[in-house]
Amino acid sequence: MDWGMQHRLANIIPRETGRTVMLAVDHGYFLGPTGGLEEPQKTVTPLLPHADSLMLTRGVLRQCIDPRSRVSIVLRVSGGTSILTELSNEEITVSIEDAIRLNVSAMALSIFVGSENERRTLANLAKLVDMGEQYGIPVLAVTAVGKDMQRDARYLSLCCRIAAELGARIVKTYFCEGFEEVVGGCPVPIVIAGGKKIEERAALQLAHDAVSGGALGVDMGRNIFQSDNPVGMIRAVRQVVHEHKTPDEAFRFLTGLRGAAA
Ligand code: 5RP
């Protein structure tokens, strides 16, 4: 692997633990002003020191993120659809030149295996990998987005393996029963999405189960920025992912912060 590719991956995965806490705030690219991200700058700025990387679109990056920030950028480069239409009908929405200009550490794109646009999104991934590899920029493939997706081990194994076979350097998917099977069948590291907002103790359990099951870490959004204490929550997630704390220990930390603030 070339130095540039290795360096960018190391920007996302701190070598001290070999795990990662990615903060996903790209939801607006098809959901519009998602709850908690109506004013991205206000929400994201206090979280930046606690995130190993930030996953977002170029519009929000340019308008809302201080370029002096040291956070690594995972740029969402697929889109072109909205929640009102067929989500899987995506295109590559950013040129490789713009990704380079933005000094990104990775580019992220969704694939929709089993959807009517499966072929198009897999071809998008292959094209993006070709461009990324040419310049040493890793591609993160996002699988299983959409409310009708099965999200069981059989389906997620299929998606993740295809993403890796097409050249993704990291795959983002969902946690499921039998997650070890998904990890075992995927030759590149996996990070998990948090999904819809759930109770904080349960979200910490999810992060714990994912890393215990072999995930590289989390690429979590709503369960952090929709928490009533987003900074406390990302710090608690870091304790689980990087410090091997139990969900109970991390939750006690989080509730302790609330108690101290009261
Ligand atoms: C959607 C995405 C989001 O970044 C992803 O869903 C992660 O956020 P959350 O933890 O809120 O599910 O990739 O395509």
C-alpha cells in the first residue's frame, strides 16, 4: 500500500488503539435538515475534538467546519436522491479533484444491494475506487441504507463482501445478530452505523457489541448528535471503543456528567 493511502487510513484509525470513532453528520444529503443538524456548525463544533473523523458532505464541510480543525474528513461523495423518491438512484456527486482540494482522508459512497439500482451503485463504487486508488484516497462503502432493507447477517454479509471485493478499504454497515459472520466474511475493516436514536445505554451496548464482534469501531450519527448531551455521549462512546470500558461504566460516566451539571 502506498504511503498516501496508509497515511490517510491512519488519519481515520488512530494507531494507539487501532479502533475508530467516526462522527457521521451527512444525513442532510438525502434527509434535509435532520433533527439535531438544523445548524450543523453549532452541533458539530463542540464534538470535533472527540471524533477521530467527520463524515459529511462538501457543502457542510465548506460552510460549517473550521479549516483549522485537525479532524480527518470522510467526504460523502454519493447522492442525488431525496427521502421523497427512490433512495438507491444515486450518482457520484463529487469529482476526485474536489476531494483532493478538500484534503479528505477518505471518500464515502452508498451501495444498494438488492435494490432496483444495485448495478448502478456497484458500478459507482468500482469507478470511485479506481479514482481513489489513483491518488491514494481510500473509499468507504456504506451498505444497507433504506427502511426496507433486511439487515440480517446473511444480507449484510453479502453487501459487505461485495463492497470489499469491489475495492472498498472500509465498509460501513449495521450491527445484527450473528455479526461475527459478517465480519468474518469481509476482508476489510467494518464500522457500524448507529441507526435511529435509541436510549443511550442501549447505544453504548451496540457500540460495545460491535467492537467485541470484530468491528473496527463506529460511524455514529443520530445517537450522538440527537442525545441531550452530545459531547458526553461521544466521550462515552470513545470509552467503549478506545478504552474497552463496559457499557455500564460508560453510561455511569455519562449520567455522572449530567449529575455534575445539575
Ligand atoms: C446514511 C449514512 C449515515 O451517515 C449513517 O446512517 C450514520 O448515521 P446514524 O448513526 O445516524 O445511522 O451513511 O447513508
